[in-house]
Amino acid sequence: MWKKRILWSIPALIVLVQFIPVDRSVPVVKETDTFYVSENVPEDVVQIMDNACMDCHSYNTTYPWYSYIAPVSWWLEDHIEEGREHLNFSVWAGYNAKRRDHKLEEMDEEVKEGEMPLDSYTWAHSEARLSQEQRDRLASYFSSLRKQSGPENQIEEAEQEEKDDDEDDHGDHQH
Ligand code: HEC
């Protein structure tokens, strides 16, 4: 008897958890603060980044239908929050010059090494699977921006990493 009851409660539970709200709200974005506008990013790079980066690293997230279904929705929102926390292209101009330089260095590396976009993302988003050519294009563009920003903004990696950690710790996110 109790076994039957437990079995019945599983679908009920799945239905019920759908009503737990997921916060998908975002603040108003100033166009001039975005990576695209502030760095005047060329169209071909914009296109690759729109497909491969922006769902997780900006406030401009497109949510597919399955992202509304718990518990997938919770898992995705967690990823998006974490991605934005590390790097948010919607508030790019708000980072100071040294931070931007350090992020560009990381972007260059992550893309070259094939770490980004995350594998879990490219399973579901075939348009985000980057060809070698696209990786090279992004990496060389990111490193060209670093050169523009000038050597005075480039500091020791360890130093900046420490600072980033501090800034992340003081963010309003709780894990
Ligand atoms: C599915 C979501 C997702 C996508 C898509 C994605 N990222 Fe990330 N990214 C993350 C998460 C989560 C982290 C933090 C944890 C980690 O490093 O794995 C991160 C970390 C990073 C970092 C390290 C930032 C730092 O300094 O801590 C860089 C740089 C980065 N991503 C660049 C990119 C670029 C460039 C793209 C597109 C080519 C991209 N990411 C696509 C989720 C994503």
C-alpha cells in the first residue's frame, strides 16, 4: 500500500516543483557599457560570440523551452549566474582597465584551449560548437584588444587573480 503511495507522489512532486519560481530578471543594460559597443567589435566576432558566449556571459540570455522545466531550470540558472559572475559582457565598460585586460587574457586562453563554450552547452547548442577557424578568429581578436589597451594596464597574473577573487567574494551572490 505505502509503495503505491510513494509511486503516486513522484509525478505529483514533479508537477509541484514547477511552481517554485526561478529568477530570470535582469537589470537594465546600458548599450554603451556592453562589450560590443564599447570595444566596437566587428560583426563577424559579434556573430560567433552571440552563438557561443552570450547566453551565459551577458544579461542577454535566450531561454530555450526546456529551461523552464524544473529541475533543469535550476541547474541552468546556476550556470548562467556563475558565468555572469565571472565575466559579464553587458557591464564590460564598468570593469577597470586592468580587469578588462586580465579578462581578455583569460578569454584568449579559454577559447584557444577549447574550454569555452562549456561542453554541456554545446551538446544542446550545435551553433555554439566552434570550428578551429572561429577559435583562431576569436583568440586573435581578443589578444589584439589587449595590445590596444597598452602595457601599462597589464599586471602580474597572480596579483589580478587575487583581486578578482576578492571582488567575486564581495558580490551579492550566495552559493
Ligand atoms: C553554458 C554557459 C557558458 C557559455 C556558453 C560560455 N561560458 Fe565562459 N564560463 C561559464 C562559467 C560557468 C564559468 C565559470 C566557471 C568555469 O571557469 O568553468 C565561465 C568562465 C569563463 C572565463 C573565466 C573568467 C574568469 O576570469 O574567471 C572566461 C574568460 C570565459 N568563460 C569566456 C567565455 C567565452 C569567450 C565564451 C564563448 C566563446 C564562453 N565563455 C561561453 C559559462 C559559460
